[in-house]
Amino acid sequence: MSFLKLNFLELYNYKNILESKYSFDKPVNCFVGNNGIGKTNTLDAIYHLSMAKSYFSSINSDSISHDKNFSKIKGIYDLNAMSETIECKLIKGKSKIFIRNGKKYKKFSDHIGLLPVVMISPSDIDLINEGSVNRRGFIDKLISQSDKTYLKTLVDYTRLISQRNSLLKNEISEKIIKSTLEIYDDKLSIFGTKIYNTRKKYLSSFRPYFIKRYMQISGNVENVTIDYKSQLNCDLGFSELLKNSFGYDKKLMQSNVGVHRDDLIFKINGESMKRFASQGQRKSFLVSLKLAQFDMIKNSLLVTPILLLDDIFDKLDENRVKKIINLVNESSFGQLFITDTHYQRTKEVIKQTNQEFKIFKL
């Protein structure tokens, strides 16, 4: 198993953090302070260095402090006994710059998976309450950190869908549109089928990890399931689905068939998680999703991801927090970053881990 550790973090004009520097020499690191002081944004900066984007927004300017034009994040890591220096530079109105050991990346996708990370945040409730785009994002992030081919295919597919939608909005003749769509659809069929098969395969492997974590955290015997909903779950091939949908697509001027419409269906005891689960069940479900994500990435990459827990003590009851802390005692976990608003509570809870820790007062 490979070793990954963040040793140093520097932030400059990142969101509401004008300037901060941290050195991390303990396995458990806690950021404690009042709301709005920058705790969550500090975790987000660590996530940004791993995934080449913020956990909360894909808009670059959102990661720059108000009234500032420039932002920088820098992290120094140990990875397999080698030092890795990662820098992210953001300038309003310009493209993001991502640098590894002094060399600028040509494609951000080349960086994904080098420094695996999993974040658990109160905003994760959107996975249950909001639309399918959030759940597709979850499975795509899970797969992309350990499968470069999948990430490239996903990027290619997304680009083609955008081009196809532009063509459907065009006012040229239907005959020309149809002939041009044939070129797009041949490639879309290849890319989309690959994405569908990979998602199906990963979800099949993911479910046992998830069920195990849910049982550990909830302590209950509820039947929780994750179903994969896709238009490709049928006897027709992707190419035929695209052809059959042409009239509808042209009318709405968008692509209505494909893996960009896939969804994950969360259920508890056979019923919709969104409609029938209690708050405690939802929270257990979400934390279990993320810890299963951690497990699967770790076993796929043979690298222990960095785990980020944002405001978890305020969002879970004491019993569930204790169960999560007991899980952290397992040797399977590596470096952990936590935020909280209460210093004494954090100190008392983290003491139970029997791990070395450091608390940063913000």
C-alpha cells in the first residue's frame, strides 16, 4: 500500500482566506473556529489540489477572494517516499494554471488520481435531495480517481454531447443535420457504451463496500440499495436509441438520450430514500457512501486517500460520531482533516481515536 501525506499547505486569497500557512506532522488535523472563518474553505483547498477543482463550484472565480484578482494554493506532499509539490494559480478572466513539481499540466485530467481524496460535507445531502447531476458526479468522481481511461472517455463524450446540442439548435436543413449527426452518433455510441459498462461494473463492486459501512455506522439491519438507472438498460443499442430519438431531440433542440441522463436510485427498505428515510438514516447513508468511496479508491489505487470531514460533529448525533471515530482507529485510514466549531468537543472526541492529533485554532 502506497503512502500519501500532506506536509504543508499555503493559501493566498483563496475564497475568504487572504493568507494562511500550515504544517502537518500528525495523522489527524483539526481546524476549529467560528462559522465563516475559513475552516471549510481550507478543506476545500486541499480537495482542490487533488481534484484540480473546488468541491463546491466549478467556476474558477468563485475560488478567489472577494475584490481580489489572484488566488494561489500550494501543497507539499509525501507520496511513496517522494516529495510532490502541487500549485494551483487562479487569475480572474484567465485559465487556471496547475503545476506539479514546477511543470505545468497541459490537461488537468492527467493529475486526477495522483493524490486521492474523499470529502464528507453537509452539502452532500444534495446527493439525496437534488437532481441526477449530483449523483452522476458522485459515481464519476469515484471512477475517475482510479481509471484514467474512463475520465478521458467521459471528457470526450461530454464534448460530443455539447457539439451535438449545438447542431440541434442550428437552423440548417434537417437533411444536413441528420447526416452530420450520424458522424457524432457513431462516436457517442462508442463512448457512451464504454461509460455505461464501466459505471455498471464499478457500482457492482461498490455496493458491498457501501452496505458494510452502512451497517457499521447505523447499527441497524435496514435494507439499503443503490440501483443504476440508465436508458441503456434495454435491449436496444445506443446507436438505435439515438436514431429513435431524433425527432424529439430536434423539437427540444437537445440530446435526450444517453448516459448524461443516468441516475443512481437510493432506497431504504425498498422505498425512496428521499421520501421515506429519517434524518438519521439519510446522514448514515451519505457517510457510508463516502467511506465506501474511500475504501474502493484505496483498493483500486493501492494508495490510502486523504479523508476530509467537514463539520461532521454538528451534523451527526453523538452515537454516530463515536462509530465514525472508532472506524478512524482502524489501520485502514491514513491522514485525516476535520473541521468543527467547538474546541473542547473536538479535543475530547479526537482523544478517543488514540491517534496523534493537532488542533489549529482559526
